[in-house]
Amino acid sequence: MLIAQITDFHVGRVIETTAGSIDLYQRLLEVVEHINRLETRPDLVVVTGDISNHGNLEDYARTKIALDSLQMPYLIVPGNHDHRQRVRDVFDEHRYLHNGSEFLHYCIEDQPVRLVALDTLNPGHHTGKLCDERLDWLTQTLAAQPERPTLVFMHHPPAAVQYPYMDAMNCENGDRMAEIISANPQVQAVCCGHVHRDAIVNWANTLLFVSGSSAFSYALHMGEVPDIDPLFEPGICRLFFWSTETGLVSHLTMVGNYPEGITEGVPTPPGGDTEA
């Protein structure tokens, strides 16, 4: 099974970088085209939150048009910029979102790998939250299939990634989640977004993958800083491959065409000269 994870579109926002302005909706269109053109096509795409920057219906509607052009199914996980009911309304045919709960968590059972999606949205806050109800749901869900290889998808990292500015906005009660994950060795990995940079952490007897944004990056500051700047860097798509022979394997694929490589052939700045 091959799964593509994309995250943190922030549709509805135009950001300013040192390379110029970027309309983040256009970046979403680029990542969708990129996935559709991958030589080995993913079986499934998982979107791990911050779909819209402002959580409004118009931006969800146009995001849905873009995501519906994917040539494979996709799943939605909410982030701190998202609005639960509007996600349910716009992505209405995604019936797993209509689970009878306040939270947009769910489990997909009909794939070679069991997929558990965890809602960390804490309305009105950039930080995430795992309350007693959500942690109880996770405990019960994992206990129901202890022998099946499982991936957990969520927006906020439940642990620090040595990136203090964003670590201050990670997930409340991550230590309690770590106890649950540690007790469930079938969890092959926990897969997040939110940070707008890529990181991998050895955590809770498994791997914590924090995938970079598919739209824009933040400058890397491993020490304390008052603020961070957006960067015009390649959009990120993370691939998770699973088979009984290999177990879990992950790759990053960069959105765009860089014939000289990433360090030499950097993205063409918005409005820039393509022959420069």
C-alpha cells in the first residue's frame, strides 16, 4: 500500500516571502497535479489539516474542487485553522466524518494498513488538545485490533521537535498519548503536520513523522525566537509505503521540477524570470 500525506494548505491566504507573493490556493493545485503525475500512484491521500486558513465555506469549497481532481481517494483530518462543521458540510459525501461525535476522528478498516485519524482541533487556539474523550476513543480503537499494523494521522505533533517557536503550539496531553501508543506496538508510526518543516522523532516506541507543508515552509530556528518568517521552498508530499516484506518505508517527494537539484535549481520566484 502507498499512502501520500499532504498538509497545511492554508487556502485563502496570500503570503509574502523574500522571493515574492504566493497564493496558497495555487500551491494546492500544484501538489494535486504532482500527486496525479507520480510514477507510482498512491492508493490513498491523507490530508492532515489546516485545509483553509480562515475556516470559511468559500475556501473549503474551492479546496474540495481541487482535491476531487485527485485520481485516488482522499481522507480529511482537521487542523487548528479548520472548522469542524464546515468541513462536514462541504465534504459531506465523506461519510466517515459523520460519526455521531463532536470530534472528527475515525478509523479506516478496509485497507492493508489500519488508518486511525485523530482530531486535535482546539477551537480558538493554535495549540492542539487531546481531551479525556479523545484519548479514551484512541485507547479503545487501538485495543480493538492489536495485531493489525496501524498508522495514526493527526495535525499537531504530540511531542517537541526541537523547534521552540512551534513546539509551544503542539498538542496538549501528548505525554498521555505517548503512554497509549507505547502500549500498542502495532502502531507503525504517528503522522502529523502543523510545523511547516520536516522532522522525524523516535517517540513512544514508534516513529513520529512531522511532515512539511505542501504550500510553504517556515525558517528553521532551533533556538528561541520571537517570530518566524515564511519561506518560498518546495511544497512537500510524504509517501508511506507498507508491505509485509518491508514493513513501513517513508519518502519525501518535492512538488515542482528542479533539473539542477534542490540546492542548485531552487523554485522560480513568483513572477520571476524562468530563464534566470
